Amino acid sequence: MRWVYLQTEVSSPKPIVGCFCSTFLAAEMLHVYRQITGLANVEPVVFTQKRQHADRFPFPDGNVVELSRPPGLLREWRRFASRRLSKSPPVMFRSELAELESGLRDRNVAVLHAYFGNSGPFLLPLLKSPTKPCPVIVSFHGADAGVDLEKPRYREAMLEVFANADAILARSDSLLQELESLGCPAENLHLSRTGIPMEDWPFCEARIFPEDGAWRIVQAGRLIEKKAYDVSLRAFARFRKDFPQATFELVGDGPFRENLEALADELGITEAVSFRGFLDQDELRSTYENAHLFLHPSRTGADGNREGVPNAMLEAMATGLPVVATDHGGIPEAVDDGASGFLVAEDDENAVLQRMQEIAGNAMLWTELGKTATQHVRERFERGAQIAALEAVYDSVI
């Protein structure tokens, strides 16, 4: 089907892009906010079922459409039927479909961008609707390409998404390959990296190699299984035997926090480890500027959860922090092993420690890794270039 965008006298002079986010926005979704607010040649209108953190992620009220939520008992029934009866992903009710289609028409939306792959099955009634008002694009970011897809009906639903969406986006080449292996036609796949506003993460000229051994190490992200903070803590505990003044800051929050605090206590490093919780951008930038090394030994979770390209890692690299990370997901697309950081195998605590020690023992290596890290982020993940690539996909389906 060829879609034609019709402009009206009361519409924006730019094409309207609808952005469907079931929650706008959870605390860890800064990358989505950056992408939406960075759009230059289209005007974004957000369609959401729930708005959160409006103070943290300000957006014009007139450009946020809060969709009606079914009564609580009906939502509970949908969850129960999905998990226990059909064992398939939940889908929108007819009333929700009617409201969304009406909203898309009223706003003269030229294309709808559905964020996160698990929104695809929920939106299948829209994707398959004969009255669909506009093309629909679905973007995948990491976990949404793996979690639950070992279940037959979840897999079948995702194949329907691939067949009915007008384009499928992925944050990394590794995710593109994963989606193609799941059955998405290659011609429907497009790379859409989440860009970093380099002006907000300048290279830190004042950072100095810690000759006194007072290494300040940091890791940032949700405290969940795939971030492998436990590997970082164990490696740091051993690193600190050679560098007793070293400290480790864990930035973020999540369900594993209590377990990680207990592990730090078990390892005898509680006084050297600080759990900072989520920080605003200024606080995080200051944390990076005062650090010497960034850890990000991600792993694939037991539920299939994996990384796209971690934004916290890209921000740290932009400021010139060397990275020790894993050969996992889209990380190797950002970190060139031995040039802008080091890559090790998942769950290899010994390798993480060895790379930390190698960097700590060579000031010239530390300096060169940091400079190259900044350069690679600028070349591959600068926000303006990534926004332009995304808008080219929008143009191609309108």
C-alpha cells in the first residue's frame, strides 16, 4: 500500500509523526526522549497509556495524547487470559483500537512509530486493520528481541508484526541480525541507532591518570541481571587488593539492588562501594568527569534479555572514559577491542580484572583508550546524524 500524507490548513507545516510509548516515560528511557525531542523535519505527537516523570521528561501537553485505559478488572482479565489461557502476548481491545485510530486521524498523523518490540503484538489489531490511518513502524531496542520469544505463540505474534509493520527498526547491527534470524524480511529492516548529543557530553580535558592509585571506577544502568553488576563487584574486590584506595560507584536502581549490596558486604568492600541511584544528567556528567574507568560487562539474562548499545556506556565514552565491557549485543559496534576499550567474554570475572589491571598499569594506554573512545562515539553515534537517518525511514514509508 502506498501512503499519501494529506496536509490541512490547521496542521503543522511539518509531517506529523505519532510516537506510541505505552509509558511515557520510565526513568531509564532517556534515549527515547532524546530521539523524539531531537526530531527536526517532522513534528512528534506522543500517544501513551500512562505518563510518568513529566518533570524529568518535559514535553508540550498539547502534543501528548493520553489514551483511555480500560477498567482495572478488564486489564487484569487481559493479563490473566494472556498468561494462563492463550499463553500469547496481550493485544489491544476494540475500544482501544477505535480510540487510537481516531486519534491518529484527528492529528493527521503521517506515520506511527511504536517504541519497543513488545508493543508490536499489542498493536496487531491496528497493524492488521483495514482502516489503519497511516503506516506503522516498530522499533526494537534490546530485550524486546529476545524475551518470551521461545514461547510458540509469542513467536507467532512477532512473525505477524514483521509481516504487517511497514518497517522494523533496530538499535544495532546485532539486533538486525537477530530479528532477521527470527523471521523478519531483510528488506523491511533498518538500522536506527540512538544518538548521543555530544554537546552534552564533552571530552573531559581535566581528567588525570591516578598515579596515587586512587582509581574511581563507575558503572551505570538499571540494577538488573543483564548488566552483570555482580561480575563488576567481584572484579573490583580483587582489583582493590592492588589499589586499596580505589572506589566503585554504581549509578542506577532496580530489583537487584538489595542483592548487590549484600554481595558488596560479603566481599568486604562496602566502604569502597556507593550505590548512587538514578542521577540527573548534570550529576551523571560530573560523576563521569571525576572517574577514571567505566565497567559494563553485560550478559544475556536467563529470560533472553540483552543489550542493544548501552547509552550510559556511550555517554561515558564520549567524555573520554576507557571502557571494559563484554562481547555482547551491540557493544562491539561501539567498543573496538584494544582501541577504544577492552572486550571480554560474558561472566568472565578474571578477564575483567586483567583488563582493569592492564589499564591501571599503563598511563599512555589509559590516555589513548579515552581519546579513541570519544572519537568513535562522535563518528558512529552523534545524535544529529542518527536523527537524519531515522527521518529518512519515515520519509520512505509515507
